Amino acid sequence: AQYSVMAANSEHRDAMMRRLAEDGVPSAIYYHRALHLQPALAERGGREGEFPNAEDASARVFSLPMGPYITRAQQD
């Protein structure tokens, strides 16, 4: 249960996550590496540069909490 957003680049993502943390808003990076570079898929031979769009996304995407427990004030 997360809401994923994409920053302009990894530096922008880091800055946004720091600012959110300062305001008490949790955020997380769930996939630090693209799926083809994950250890669980190493036997499939994924190489860096093989899927540039996935690698770019993994460098920019982060997630915000979401769900029915978040109040309207928290959302704002």
C-alpha cells in the first residue's frame, strides 16, 4: 500500500525525501536496483545497461504511504 512517484533525477529524489522526512512524512525506495539487476534474478544474466528505462526508473522512483488510515489533514 504505497503511492509511487518519480523525481526528475536521483538527486531530486533524495532532496524530496529529505524534505518529506523533515515534515514527518515517511517515504521509501522499494527497488534500489532495477529488477533485472536484483540478486534473485542473477542467474538470468541481467547486465547493467540492458534495460535503460528500468534502470532510470529505479534511480528516480520513491513511494509515499497511502491507505484508508491516512486522514485528510495528513494528505494535505
